[in-house]
Amino acid sequence: MSVDVGAVPTQKAKKFPLYRTVSGFLRDPLRQLEKISAEGAGRLIRLDLGASHPYLATHPDHVQQVLRRESQNFVRDGVFWRPLRELMGDSILAEGGEWERSKRILQPVFTTRNVNRLTGLMAEAINRAVDKLDAPAREGRPIDVMPEMSRIVNETVIKVLFGDKISPVEANRLIPAFDQVATSITFRFLLPFVPRAIPMPGDRAFRDAVQVMDETLFALVDRYRDRPGDGDDIFTALCRARMATGSVLDDRWVRDNLLAMFATSTETTTLALTWLWPLLHDHPDVEARLVAEIDEVVGGERVRPEHLQRLTYVTQVVQELLRLYPVGWMFPRMATEATVVGGVPLKPGDPILISPFLTHRLATVWDRPLEFDPDRFTPENAQHRHRYAYFPFGGGPHQCIGRHVFNVEAQMILTSILSRFRPSLSEAVPAMPRIGATLRPRQPLEMRLTPVRRDV
């Protein structure tokens, strides 16, 4: 049974003065945050970032209070949300009325019924995308892991979630532009309180990438604005809402939501699958068990939706993968009213940071937190866990509406690849990712795929 840490008598947050942390932040900000989190051991932490002093909440009770119990008091606003707000505008990643409207319009695309209806189409798209790995596998050529995972994910998402309305040419403009945004935004993400008037590394690359995305997305909106079709995809849902009688929605609103949904539906799966292969490389026992299950369930067939219910270990591997490498690694919030978290009084306007990456690695929450162990997610091991010990898709009203799509897509891509190939990384990969808007490997990953030989 968890203790309601929010009910502890008033106390002070554990502080980390700048002189103690500045050198660590300059060398490796993510590693420094992990050290601070470990030392805090679940207490509410007050970070000193010079111009800003946000709180950091890692205890599951504190996370639950911020994301769920008092979600109306902790909004997606404030200085730490600024970089994403500038990029995504009045989309489903906004707050208040803008968020509610976008969620209401997009929710039908992600209902269990609609996702289940789309899984057959998803399986076909995945199998066709994985087919393109045959040539480098037969020729013994290594693949660049992240671009190949991105290609498979994007071909699937564009087909299934965007109604095939984004052409290969347009996708080839959007994908590199978004990659450029995700990396160039790093300094603004880490130091959001620095005024825009002060140039920072990455600013020009960010502006150039946003311009490419704007040109591509506004052209798409113009093409489909008045004839979105009759599908149940994201593009159609947004354009229908734009066309509705009395609608005040404009092209910018459609663009904002297209960008938000394209980013969240592709980035999460791409990066999770990129991190998978180094983990399997370091844990051959997990890979062997994974391959054995896939061979038994799928064999030499092409992956189909009906395989998923029997792929229990595949499901556990994906869940453990997201524990160690949650793509949405930081959720900034701002208090709008006075409250108490973990016994610490907060004032209106106080920023508070929630990090799945840090909570998922707390020794006070998880046994052997840095160890990759998919058996954590067997039903018997998961049933006694705090609801907010594990929250890779956020929680409360703002929990990611596409989480079910991610799970189905990631499991089918992983299964399709391992049913046909045996992977081998060219070299070991550093365990800690590079900080930014998302968590990416610090260096390119190369992998060879050996075709599976089956007796006919």
C-alpha cells in the first residue's frame, strides 16, 4: 500500500545548489539529473538552474497528484512548456479549450474499436515495409538502425493513421525536418528561460526545419481541406472539423494538430525500436526467449493481428523497453493555485517537472532499476505496482490517446523483423541517451540482419 506522501506535514524540498551541479549539467545533463533524482530518493527536489528554480517530482504519489488528482491545477504552461508550445501551437498538446477541442475531434480515430479495425491494414503495411530489409540482409550489408526503423514506422503510420494522404516525396521532407527539430531544440528545451532575443546553438536549424514542415503541411491542408474523404484517419477527422458548419477552426489549427500527431505517432515508436536492438545485444537470454516465442507463434508466416494475443513475452519486452527508454522523458507543468506536494508548499506559477525516465529508474520504486528484465511485467509482478510507478504515456486527462496504436505497432514490427532475421549490432552502444525533446542514441547504430533459414 502506498503512503500519501502529499499528506506529510509541511517541509522544505531537497535543494541542489547550482555550484554543486553546474559542472555535471555542462558535461552530461541527463546523467546529472539521474544522479540528483537518485540522491533525492523520491523526495520533492528543487533544482537551481540559475535563472529558474523548478521542482522535480519523481515519487509515484507526487506524480499521481500532479498528473491526475490535481491535474486541473497543474497545466501544460509556463517557461518549460514554451518550446513545445511554439512548435505545436493550439493542438492536442495545448491546454484548456484548445486541448479539449482537439482531443474530442481526434479521439474517435484512437478508439479500441477503430484501432482493432485498422490492425489488419497495419500488419500489411508493416510486412511490406519489412520486406525492404531483405536486400541488405541477403547482401550482408549493415543497416543504419534509426533511419530504417523510422522508415518502417512512417510507412505504416502514413498508410494507417493519415489515410495515405502524405506522399513519399512529402514524407521525405517531413521526416528529416522533424529529426532536425528534435535535435536542434535541445538548448531551448534545457534552458527555456533564455529570451528568444539571445541566440543559442540550434536556433537557425530549428527555424529552417519548421519552415520546411510548414511549407509541406500547409500544402497538404490546402489540397485536402475541402475534400478530406470518408475515412477514419487523422487527416480526415481534422479536415471534417475544419469544414463543419459554424466552425472557427482555420488552416493553422489543422497544421498544428497534423504536426503534433505526426510527431507523436512516429517518434515514439521509432525511438523505442531503435533502443531495442542494443538491449537485445546486451541480453542474449532475452533475445533467445523472444525469438523462441515468435518462432512458435508466427513461424514462417507474415505477422497478423491474431498473433498478438499469444505473443505475451513480446508485450513484456516492449513494456520494459519503455520503462528504461520512455521517449516522452519529461512532462513540464505549472501550478495555477497554491497546493502542497510531498509536504512542500507550492505557489501559483511554480514550475514542476515530471520525468518517467527518472521515476522508472528510482531504486526506491523499482528493484534493480537499471537492469533490463521483461519479467517485471508478468501479470503477477505488475499487479502490486503503484499506478504511477510506470507511466511512459503520461497519465490523467492528458494521457497519450495513441498508446494502444503504439503498443500494437511496436509489437508487430518487432515480431515481423525477428520472425525473418537475426540481428547483430556492429558494436556496443552507450547506455545513456542524448538529451533533447526526445531521448536519442548518442551515435549512429549499425546492425546486420541474417535471414532466417527455415526447413520447407
